[in-house]
Amino acid sequence: MSPRAQHRPAPAIIASGCTAPAAAGRHTPGPRRAAGRLLGTGLVGLALIATACGDDDSATVTTVAETPATSAATGPTVTVRAVDFAFQDLPTAVTAGTRFTLDNTAATEMHEMVAIPIAADETRPIGELVRDDLEALLTSAPPAFVVLAPPGEADPITAVGDGVLTSPGRYALVCMIPTGVDPGVYLDAAAASNGGPPQVEGGPPHVAHGMFAEITVTG
Ligand SMILES: [Cu+2]
């Protein structure tokens, strides 16, 4: 298994059965109805969690530790806690160069944190973006990073980027792991997909249950 396998957020939607299977390999979100079905499965959760996830004024920053010598980043590290189904301990803003890692405290669910830059002229809050324009959000820009965190493992897997946000602006943080997927099966599928969508069975992606947030990076 190669945990470094390419991982892209949109294919998880495809793999979850939320849309018709698309041709393998690319970051295409599938038919428009994908979002409708996705949100249909998670509408209540979205409504509830949008509040909880949006501006967490109780969030704390876990400071840190030196970054590896191989990275140019020199900022602090924020450890985000993944639970079913939310990101916790997430500050509302960080300085450029901050590194993110993910601590999955769930019992069985795999989680991930996909960071997607939000266009500068986009002013809607993350809850509204996810509800109304998830497909567009997922395909609007390549992820700045993707960190995968299997349950019960101390070290997350940085699948895309190095976990560092270097450019100021707003970022969407979403988890696209299909609900109920076996972590080992998912990682094996990701390793075998050669950069395409992991071919795994599962329920709606966790974002449909409210596993999303936004963060602002300041210069
Ligand atoms: Cu998740």
C-alpha cells in the first residue's frame, strides 16, 4: 500500500454512489444531480452543523513544534481533531505558513481534511457554499493539501501537499470519505487508483453530515 497515493476529493463522491460513475481518473464531479442527492442525504446535518462548524469561537490553536528540515515552512502547527462528523479545535484564522495535521478520534470512521482555496471574490460562508455549490467548490481549484487520518493511528497521511497553507485567503476544509467505508479498504483503493478516484463502496461523503469548516489565512 502506498499511502502517498494521489487523493482527490471529488472522486469520493463518485465512489460513494452519490452520482453515476464517471470515467475514471479525473476530478470531475459528475452530473449536476450529484449535489442534489448528496445534499438530500445530509440536509439536516448541514443545517445543524453549519452553525457548529462555521465560527468556532471556542477553538484553540495547538502550537508546536518545529517543522521538518525538508520543509520551507516555519510556522506553527495546528492539530485539528476529527470526530464523527466534524472538525474540532480549529481556529478561525491562522497566519500564512501554518501547518495542519489531523487527529482522528473516531472509533471506526476514517476521516480526511481536504483544504480548498476559496476564490477571493466569493463571499458566501462555507455552509452556504457546501449547500448550494459543493461541486463548483470542489472543482474550483486543486486542494492545497489533503491529510488522511485512519482511526486509531497516531500519524496521519499527507496525501497532497505538505499540510501547510502558505497563501492568504479563505479555505474550505471538507471530508469526502464515504460514510462507513473500511479504512484499510479505502487506503488500498486509493493506492491502487493511480491518481484516479478510489473505487470503494460507501455511504454519502462525510461533508453531507456536516463535516466541513472554513479557515482564513492571514498574511
Ligand atoms: Cu470524515
